[in-house]
Amino acid sequence: MRARPRTISIAAAVVLGLCVTNRASLAQRSTAAPAAPLSALWEEPQDLATRNLYDGPWGRENAPDPSAVYRFLRPKRGGVNPGVIVQDPLGREWHVKQMARSSTHGAEGPVEVVLSRVLSAVGYHQPPVYYLPSFMMQTTEDGTAKSEPGGRFRLSDQRLKSLGAWSWVNNPFADTQELRGLLALLLTFNSSDLKSSNNTLYEVHDRGQVTQWFVVRDIGTALGETGRLAPHRNDAALLAKEPLIAGIANGFVKFNYHGLHKDILTNRITPDDVVWASGLLAQLSDRQWHDAFRAGGYEPDVADRFIRAIRARVAEGLHLAPPTATLPRPSR
């Protein structure tokens, strides 16, 4: 795992300096969660402009081999998309969220890889996830293998031990801009499934040190519309059609969110929080955005449509800044 930098770029510092947290007025807060350093949730991305969004924070060396034959271990339990747990020739275990052979709601795996790349680039921890369009899987004792639909490959890394889910409301960071900014980032991508069971607390063992990561995982229900039941995901036209913000009420942002989890958003996220999150995304270059979508298996023309829609939503978020604020222009 790469070392995380401790400082932040000048452009990001300008945005972060604009956003003063009004903690006393927040309606939702944590009173029972144990203390944890902010670095367990977010670390400042000093090198944001140079981060590799194709290989991601775990690098090419941890990626699944597209030419390998994977041995079937057991089916994946839970979730809407089909999936399997397999082992590669190196003995590594992979949780594969496969693309359904026919789906009316859009593939989830490619979206998850894209969002994971972006979240890790702007400072939020992510497990190792990659995308393969297809793979060979051995399911019988005689070694016969057949081609299977690919999707998101998540590595079971020995350094990451899952301690279970963490709550959006009851956690050590509930009063921080970094947590509210994370929600604003997810809403920028129209993440519909914001339930706490998609969040994973990891115990991280690295170079003799033990730390914790508070991670948002299973983030594939996004890049489309939001809704209560089977929203269409992975649809650039739908993403471009829906605005990010519905208005401001009592100093809090009302989002154009139609999913099941409005309770974690009500009277919680301020305009400053949205500007803070949008300022991070605005610093990603056009190449970085395309690399993130390439990591998810998107063709360039399809990626272009998504990137235009996302940039429009980022601009919408930056528009909430005070008129006198100096904001970073979107990188190209």
C-alpha cells in the first residue's frame, strides 16, 4: 500500500479554507462511537494531480491476471448481481461481482471500479478492486474451464481484516466535513444505495502497524438515476438529466435524491461541504477521469458522456461557493 501524503495542494487548500464547519447546528451526530483519527476515514491528497486512476492505489502488481484460469470456490452470497468467489493460480482469493448476461438496470461492477478509483484519488480509503470483461473459471475436478462474464474483482488481501459495517450516523466522524463531504461526493455520482451495511470497517495490518479504515464499499448503484426500487444505474443520459441540487433550506443542501436513505441526508450537509467535495473533484484532469473509466472497462466515447455529466454536477456544486471565493478551475 502506498504511503499517504500529509499535506495538500495549493488549489485544494484554497477550497478547503473556504469551508468552515458549522458543527453545532448539525441535526445528526454520533455520541457513542469510539474515537478514531481522521486518517482512518480520509487523508489529504497532496499528489492528486499525479495519481494513477487506471491502476489505482493498489497498483498493477495486485491486479487480476486476465489470462489466468480461476478455480471456483463458492458462490457469492448477498447482493443483487450474480457473483462467485474464485482463486487464482497464485492462491489469491477474489470476490467477483459479475455482470448479468441480461440486465435492465445497468451493470454494477464497472461503476464500482470507477467510483473506487475516484474516491481513493481524493483521499478516501478503498480495498483493491479491478475490472475484467471476462475470465476463465474451472468448476470441475477434471480441470475443464469455461469463459464467464467478468465484472468487478475484489481481492481478499491478508492486510485487510473486515470488522463489520459502520453506521453513517454513529461513527467517530459524524460531525466532520470529511464525512459529510464523502456523502456529497457519492451524491455527485447519484449513488442511490446509501445504506450503512455497504460500509466496511477494516483493521489494516501494514509493516508492523495496525490501523483502521472506514470504507464505503459496494458503490455500484450509481452513475444513473436514484430511486427506491431498482434504479437504473450506469446510464450517462439519466445522470446528465438529473440535477445534483434541489435547493437550500435552513442552511442545508437539499439534494435531488430519490432513494431510500433520505434520513441520513436531512439537515446535514451544508453548501460549504458540497463546495469542499466538488473542489476535490474539480482538480482531477481529463486524463485521470478517462483513466478511471478505462479501469472500469468503458469505451472512450461512453466515458466522454459520463465525464461531461459529472463535470456539470461538479460545477453545480462549486456554484454554491460565496461570490468572492476563488475556486480551482477543472483540470484538463
